[in-house]
Amino acid sequence: AALCMNEAPSTRTFAALVLLYALLAPFFIANDSPAMSQRELLPTSVRPLHYDLTLAPDLEKFVFTGSETVRVNVTEETDRVVVHAKELEIQSAECSPEGGAPVKASDISFNKEDETAVFTFPSKIPVGPASLRIAFMGTLNDKMAGFYRSQYTTSSGETRHMAVTQFEATDARRAFPC
């Protein structure tokens, strides 16, 4: 953020303090503070590296289907992968360790309170690169969050719908497992 030097001193001071707070606040919030304990962090055993995402909205039924391939780095052997997901129906999940055959999740469970989905696999995923493929469905909601619907009126007076996104903080999990 650039400070404009021709602004009043009080404006510059306020802007400088806001910038300073934004830069330093993370260093003063302890990991066990109430602010940090309310955050739901995912396990670090599987870390996403890259998302290849496809979303297909149906603007008549206000739903969408999606698929994604997530390149991940498995940092410790595990038979569970936890992702953020809210108001999504996950149809399938499979994991392919680099050089290995794909393994389908034997169970997909949801924790609504934590806004997570857990994929349990019949065997442990080895340490190293892997690909996680997920198929899912969702609703084009009217909450202005995630992947949602909006409408507009054409110059001829016709009402049309469109699908739009809002990914503030935790809203992406309404659009795709992440």
C-alpha cells in the first residue's frame, strides 16, 4: 500500500498505523490465543500444491457439478485426507501416488461443524507426490458466497441468471473441496 504524501498528516499517520498493524499482527497473536483456536486448520500430512478445477453450472436448476485434480505432497503416510467442504455433495474421491495405481476412497464422511470432508482409503498413501481426484455437486446458492447465482435484466427487459464467485476467507469451500 502506498501512502500519498500530499494527504493531511493525520490521514498519513492513520494509513501508516493500519499498514503497520496488518504487517505485525500475525507475530503478536499466539497460536493458543482465542483468535487462533477458532481457526480450523487441516492436518499437514497432505499438502495441496496445485488445483485443476472444472465447474459446470446449470442456470435453470441452480446447481453445479465439479471435478478437480489436486496435486499434493504427502508428508507422512496416511490413510485419511481431510479437505474443507461446505454444502457440497462429494460423489467420489481417489488418490494416485506418483507411479502408483489410483485407490478409491472406501469412505467419505462430513463434519458440518468443522466444514470438512474426510476421505478414508483402504491402505496408507505413501510419502511423496500424489494426485487427488474428486467429483462433487453443489447448489448455486443465493447467499452471495462461494459459487452462487445472480441475475440481471437485459436492455430488452429479459431477466437472465449467471453464476459468480465470492471466495472471501472461507467461502471457496462452498464451491469446491479445498
